[in-house]
Amino acid sequence: MTKSQIKSAAALLLCAATTLSAHAGTDNRAPEVPFQIAVEEGNKVHFHGYAIGFQVYTWNAGSWGSAVPDATLYDAEGNIVATHFGLFDGTHFVGPVWKSNSGSEVVGALPPASIMVNETAIPWLRLAAVKNLTHGPGIFADTTFIQRVNTVGGKAPLEPGTPGQIAAVPYTAEYYFYRKSND
């Protein structure tokens, strides 16, 4: 990532942060979301983070393919807590992954439930955690669902590309991670 890209992404994050609700990283309240991406009752937020990075697209067969994340996840104090990237099984995209500094990982199941909230940004999502791919002790242990909300940027380019061309589009988002509740 170049300095210019980092500055652009940081500016997007700061703009997004000024319009976001004040949920701390340890706040167990779920965000207000459209019903299409609401999480089932019996699940409670256990971690809330802020992502800054890129949605990476590849031009294939006349269109930009599915986005693959390449981002860093921060807590409410600005500490880096995880990386966010795509999992592939050879040539196919399996789903998004979050890997914490403590080594825990969670993989989101595709296809997600999604809703377009802002036409200039990638959709808000709800993903179920892939149980057999979610492992390790730490912040992502026992995750059941992941929500991506308050997105800024990240949409595929409007201009066509050339075969194999890659476009890394800056984005920011908030992610909420849920576990089964014991209450």
C-alpha cells in the first residue's frame, strides 16, 4: 500500500467515524440495521471493529469479479487487532476471513444476506460463520455471525478493465462479531 493510498483510506475512515454511532469495542449492543441483515435472537455482540483497506476486483470475462477484502481491523482505541482477507480453495473464493493477532480466525459463509444502504458504497452484510473453518482462542472464538455496516467506498470501478486487470478500491466499514448468548 502506498502512502497516498494509506492517506486516502485513513481519510475515508475518519469521515466514516464521524457519522458512526459511538459503540466501543467492548459494547455488547448490536447496531441498528435493516431487518434483512439482522442477526437471530440468542446471539450477542462480542467484538466490534473498524476496517480500513481495499476491496480487490479482477476483470474477468467482461466484468469485474467478486470483491476480495484486503484490510486491517482496528478496535475503538485505534489498535490493530486483526487482518481481513479472502480464503481461496485453489482458484475459487470461499469467503472472507478475519484473523486476530491472538491467532483466532473466523470465515464468513457466502452468499451473505446483504442490503444496499448507500449507492456509492459496498452493501451492508450479514454472514454466518463457517463452523469448521472458525478456530483458535481469542476474539473470534465461537463467532456465529458477522455484520458489515456503515460502509464507505469499495465499489467496483465503473470503467471496464482488461483481462486479468486488478483494481484495489479503498473502503472502510464497521464489523460486528456475534456469539451465542448465555442469557
